[in-house]
Amino acid sequence: MKCVKITIDKRGNEPFLVFGNKEKIQQVFVNIIKNAIEASCESGEIQITLFQEIDYHVITICDQGKGLTETEIERLGTPFYSTKEIGTGVGSFNYI
């Protein structure tokens, strides 16, 4: 709805396997990317980068939103805390 462009940069040729509960891991990424879209301005861009370090994989998700203050970052994870105009801070779970 915001015309946000999503680009994915997977570096390397090795398979990128993630072990765990598929639905829960998928939901984590849905929630993070949804938040990135909401934080982005019209016609913004979200960059998802996947690469391998020595013993582990790294996934970064970067948006062009205004970011958070240090105080907001310290409060992340606190129950009922949200930086959104509409929201309860308890999160939502949209099971796929």
C-alpha cells in the first residue's frame, strides 16, 4: 500500500538453512518486515541481506524509517510499549 520496494541480496552460493519451527520463524520475519514497511515513507526501500560468517548465517533487514531514539531502543520488549500511533505494544501473531 505504500509502494515500498523490497530488495534481497543473498551473498554466496551455499544453501541458507534455518533450523527451528518453520511457522514461528516465518512469523518473526513477517512481523519484522511488516514493521519495516510501516516505518518506511512512501516509495521507500527495504533491503534484506543474507550472508554467511564463519560458523553462522546473518540476515539484516534495513528500512528507511526515521529510526528510534536511545530511550526507545532501551524500552523495546517492554510489555505494552509501542512507538506506533495505534498499537498496544503486545504484538500480533498472524499465523500463516
